[in-house]
Amino acid sequence: MVSITDVAKKAGCSATLVSRVINKQYGVSDQSRKKIMEVIEELGYTPNGLARSLVLKKTNAIGVVIDTLCDAYFFDLIKGIESEIDKHGYDVLFCSGGNSAEKKNSYINFFMQERVDGIVIYGSNLDDIKFIEKIVTSKFPVALIEYDVGELNANNILLNNQYGSKLAVDYLFKCGCKSIYHVSGDADRQAARRRLDGYIEAMKSHGVIPDETMILESGWTEEQGYQTIKKFLLENGKNKLPDAFYFGSDQTAFGGMKALIESGISIPEDVMLVGYDDDNPRKNDFQYIPLTTIHQPLDEMGKTAIRILINDINEKKAVKEKIMFYPNLVIRDTTREKIVSNVTTQ
């Protein structure tokens, strides 16, 4: 393996001078720099990344901690992060924390030991607040996506989940729906709670105060959505269907859709459905109806997190940035707007 000493010997200079060239530091003439670079290329020398980071106090790497790298839901977020990092010449290290705050905390501790220059954390699990507060107070460069840290001075990229619920509820009323039930997401997630709050606020704005029978507690997965609606149908039958179900996630909506169709219920004729996330089904064993949903700009949120983080690394800003993104409604086949006739009778 070629060392920095081998390069120095071949170039007829000191190892310190070679180090200055590698680390793009001053104090090297153009002639010497050119000669050393030619020797590096000739010998196939690869600089020691760890040693270089110790000299520069910089790794040129960003660590990213998200729930999972295997779920297609996160692909747009990952794509956005990667495309923006490439523009700035950084490397990226992705870690999958699952639903374990302990595992995420372990990754963050590893990154903070001068392995990366900054960290991006995605998620809204309420159990994460302890390690989030720790990293924010440590002053280590970090950008948080989704989790709202309130008054904490942290780079925070947020989605207005309440606004997404308002879009869903307002549109269902436009479709002629009066009774709209909410199938809530994972109660341990801040995002699910905000979507529930948004549903309640939106219903009240239309003169409806939801009671406990109109909110069905569920989760994020298709199976949870399936079982939630199965239980509802068992207890209420087809005759007590609401005009619409608004689901806290698309995966839950796909499960609910399957349960409804299996029970002979037509969508959107008998009941309308709206989801959240603009996600795709994970299974191919069922003919899902294209779902009306709330779309999150995950690609742009990922890009923005990287831009803000690298800017913070370079400028060490005293006051961090908070940026709010707004979702949009995507209308598909599980809803149908009410047709108002212009024909009058004599």
C-alpha cells in the first residue's frame, strides 16, 4: 500500500508538503503542486480519510438517520438528499434506525465522534425527543426533518400536517360528504397527532364537532387499516357507513379499502376515501383503486435539509433556520365531486 512517505520520496520533497497539497492548503508553489499531483497519480496513492479529517477538522461527510432504508416511502427523501449532497461535494452515510430511539441515539453518538460534519435526522416519534434535545444543545450541526422541536434553536424542516388534514376534509365536504370519520395513525408519532388535530379543527370549521365514534384509532400499516375497518363493519354493519373515511396514512387507507371492497362496499359510490402521504401499496395481491391523497414534497424537503445543514456547517449560524412546507391534494378515483344540476323544474 502506497504511503504519503512514498509519494514524498518519489517527488523529492517532505511529507508535510505532500500533505499540504492533498489538503489544498497554502504554502505550495504551482510547480511543486503539479509535480506532487503527478506522482500521486503515478503511484496510485489514496489519501487516508481519517488522517485528513484530523488535519482539516473536517470529514466532508454527512450522516443521515431515518426510520428505514427499505421502505419505498422514503425513496424520494433519499433521492433529494443525495442529489443535493452531490452538488456540494460531500459524501453521505445513511443509517436505518427503525422505531428504536436507542438505536438512533447510538448512530448519532457514532457520528458525533468526528465521523461526519453534520447530521440529518428524519422522523416524528415522540420517544426521540431526548436524543434530539441532546444533539441540539451540544451545538453539533444538525437538521431535523418532520419533528417539530418548537422553541429549540435547531435547523428544522417541517410539513404542515394540520394543513394537509384541512385540505382533505374541505375537499370531502366539497364532494357532498357530511359525515367524515378519521382513521388515525400511530399515536406515538407527532405527525399522526398533528393530522388528527387538523381533522378536528377542519370539521369544526364546517360546523361539525367530531365525537369519539368518528375517530378510529389505528396505525401506519396496511394490516392495521384492514383490521380497523373490519372491526368497524363488524360492529356497525354496512348501513351505518359514514360518507367518507379520512385515513392518517396511505398504507392504512389501502388496508381499509381492501376491507371495504371485500365486504361488497363500492368506492366512491357507497363511501369515499382519502389518504395521506401519496404512497403506493406494498402488495400486489389486490386490485387497489387509485387513492385520493395528500402529497408530501419529500424530495424538496430532503434537498432543503442538506442546503441548510451545509450552510450552517460553513457559517456556524447562531440562529438556526425553520422552514415549513405545505402538502397538496392529489385527486384520484376514491372520491367524486358532487354534480350540481342546473336543470330547473316548472
